[in-house]
Amino acid sequence: MSRGISTLLVSFLLSIAVLSILTYIFINIAASMQSSSLGFRNIIRYSQLHEVVQIVVNRSVDGVHLFNLGPSDAAVDQVIVLDPVNNVESREGLELCNSSVIPAYRAIACDPGYEYLAIITRDGAVIHIQTPARKAYPLKANATYIVPITFLIKNPEDLQPEFNVSHRLVAKPYTRERANIRFAGVKSDKLLLLPPGQDEFFNATVSTDSSGLPFGVAIIGYDPSWIKVKMANPGSDAPPRFTVMISGPGFSGEKIRIGGREYTLSGNGSRILINNFSGVIQVRRGGSVIACSSSLPNQCGGISLPALGSWYYGSTDSGINLRIYLSGSASYVARFMRMSSGNSPTGETSYYPYLFVGDADGNGVNEVIFTTEDAYYGSSSATNDRYGNDDLSDYSTQPLVLKLLQIGKSLGSPDGSIDGRNFAGVALYINIFFHDNSHPDEDQLSDNDRTDWVLRILLIGEDGSEYIVREYRYQEICNYHKTRITDFGRDNYFVKLSQSIYVPIPSGDRYWIAIAFQDPYATGTTNDADITVGVEFIGAIPFSR
């Protein structure tokens, strides 16, 4: 046994030596990247090669967790640790942690009495465990730190303190008589607002008729509060809870029951947001249940396709013919109604009704998804998001900018900034979602000939100046999805794009890295696409100067 441990330690020490050499070379390349395009290519190449070995240890008041940032599960054979008296030990994974497998993009809890150095997988790979930097000075040439950025927030208003978002962009958009802030961000022919009356509900039952609820667009995911429980304790058997966003035009005669009362879907259109829902969710097509998710597995009757995900044009396209059935209870429900701009104190609404926060793809990591799609697709001869007499086109009046404060804070800056005197740059890893309602797909570029961006990576200076690092324009990103599908379970509306982006930090000043969303397209028959764009996990590697 001691000989086996010695072999493991030699392997571990050799791997650390190799990593130290590679990191030293990489940091020297990063320091000169501004004057060398070859250096930039080497940075990206290094980032891609090491994307599969990203295990980060996080220490907090909740304990010690090993977080897997890589794209595949890590099966743990041995854990290399420093014990309380600084002896190096090799221990079985289950001796110290609550699981011997670290799932992709998830964490396992481990004994807080040890310092975690590396894991040895069942395949024999030695993976150095990285520690997010807390201060600038610990960053040395023999260590690489990954700062994991996840959206552990409950609702869009939480973006204000976590990402320094202007509150008026993410505040709940009440009508003029109830508004206590001059919200802004989005305009449309009819604004999504929370009017007086029972349009917000707390701890209420939610149900539909047995035939389900008609909809234009729906997004269904695991609720952030449940994700937080699972991340803290992956072995927990807590029943899943869900968050649901349902939007569409007015549906005459259709209704939903909330808190024991029925509310109609008539009018100019609406969005219903349901948070922390426990119960059953079914997607029905005709008389058949094609997808199901529930807090109790036996409620789905053997249906293999989960209801999680985005569903477009469910009841507005007769060839798709979907409805959503709900039965359960939720901690919060909001009914945003389409109203004239005169009902708003600013003639605008906020981003709040357009932001979905939750895990829509079921991988255990929350997404922040911005969607202006509500009802239907269009073409160069038909207005997008128009259904009957309802024009539901929405567009941004100013972008939604999220500062990634966690990066700077992990480096010792209370305000979340990155000091250019100490850091040459930051490599970002980001997962992106996209969809739009310009149809047919082969004509979408001619339907939208105005070149504009929908997602940006920014560098923001102390004086507020913004520098564009990378932007995703509609004409680039629209090629990665299908607007309309009918073969559910075998086809997908959109794919997840994993991107590596290097952000150079100018010397001698402080900067913030940010991501920004917008829908630049208004109404009409061209250049009027409505979009869905979102981000999931963001990983950041800072490089010292």
C-alpha cells in the first residue's frame, strides 16, 4: 500500500511540475499578448486543452466543495490532501467526500479538515485542484486559478447587487399608480406590466383544466432555490421544484386557476411567471402527454421526455398543437399584462418580465435567459410575434449590462474591479443559448439585413468607458438553431455554444468585465426578429502581469 501511495505521489508531483512549467510559459505569453497575435493564439490553444481538467475547491460557511467545471463527469479513485498537521496523504474518495463522482458542472461536499491538492481518476489521470484566488498577491507563476461564476439568484431583481445592474432595468414593472421607481429597458406596442389587483400571488396553488393551457412560448426549468440545495448536497433526495414562464397573445375563453380563483387569458396578451413550483408539469399534444416533469416521479407515468426546456409556438401554430398542464403550488406567481404605454411612468417596461432564471436544460446549473419571443414567427412579408390582432414585438431601449464582479472580488477587490497593474488578462469560458422567430431559417438573413449585436463581452473602465471585447451579432449567431421543430425529443430549438474568450486588461487602471444583452429589433415586416439569448456557466482564469 505504501509503495502504491509513493507511486501516486510521484505522479502527482511530476504533474505539478509539468503544470508549473506550462503555466509559467503561458503567463509569459499572456504578458506580451497585446503585441503578438501568435501569443493570443497560444492562449486560446492552452485554454482549450485544459478545459477538461477544471476542478475547483470552494471554501465557504457551508463547508468545502469540489466543483467540476469540465464538460464530463470526473470519477474519483484517490484524493491527494494535506492533513491537519501538513502531512501529504492519499485517501479514497468516499473517505472524505459524499460522492466518488464529481458530475459535470456540479459539486460534491468534502471534509473541511483537509487541504485538497489533487484527484486521481479511475482512468489514472492526475487533476490538480485549483483554488480561486482571494487576493492579488497569492497569484504566482506555479498556480492557475479558475473563478467559477454561476447565477445562484432567485429572480431578476437579484441581478442588481450581484452584477451591479441598474435597479430600474430589473425592477418589477408596476403600473404608474404603484410604481416606486422609473423603470426602463424595453418598449413595445403594448407593455408588459403588473397592474393593480391580484396579479402577484404568494404561496398559492396553480392549476389548469385537464386539457391544459394554451401558449405561444414557454420556458420550463428547475427552480434556483432547488438548484442551490442540490449544489450544497448533491446526494439530497429533495423533490425537484420548478420555475415556469408562459407567454402568448390573448386566448378568448381560456383560463388558469391561481390561489383558488380563475383568471382569463383574454386581452392583449400576457406573461405568467411561476417560481418555486411543486407539482406536475405536462406538455400535451392533442390528447397525448409528450413530456412530463414532476416533484414526484410516479406522476409522469413512464413519459421519458422531460418538460424542461423551451417550447415555441405551442398553441399558435396548428401544426405544433401543444398545451401545458399544471397542478401544484408555487411560492410566487406573477401575471404581467399587455397594457398601453400610458400606464407606465416612463412609457417603458423593465427587463424583469423578459428574464428567465433557472436550469432549463437540466444539467444542474442555472441560466439567465432573455427572451422577447411571445407568440409566433414571421418572415419578410409578415410581422414577427404578431398573432391575430396582437402585435407582441418587443425591443430594447438600452442594453442590460451585467458586471462580473465575482472575478475582481476573488482577486481581492471589494468593488469587483480588476487591477491592470497586477493582471494582464482574463480567459473566459462561457456557454451561450440563442433562438429567434424569423422563419423560414434559410431566408432569415435576407429578412433581417440590419447587422446588430444581441450579446456582448465588454471591458468597462473606471470612467464608465466601454470597450467591446467580443460581440455576437444576429447574422452570426442565428445559424446555430432551428426556428420551428415538430419532432420533439429528437430535435432541438437551439444548441448550447461553448466559447473561449480572452480579455486583455490594459495596464495602470482598474476595469470590470461585463456581459450585455439586447434585442435591437422593433416591429415591422423586416428587421423585426424577436430573440432568445442566454448564458449559463462562466469560468474565468486571471493571468498576472
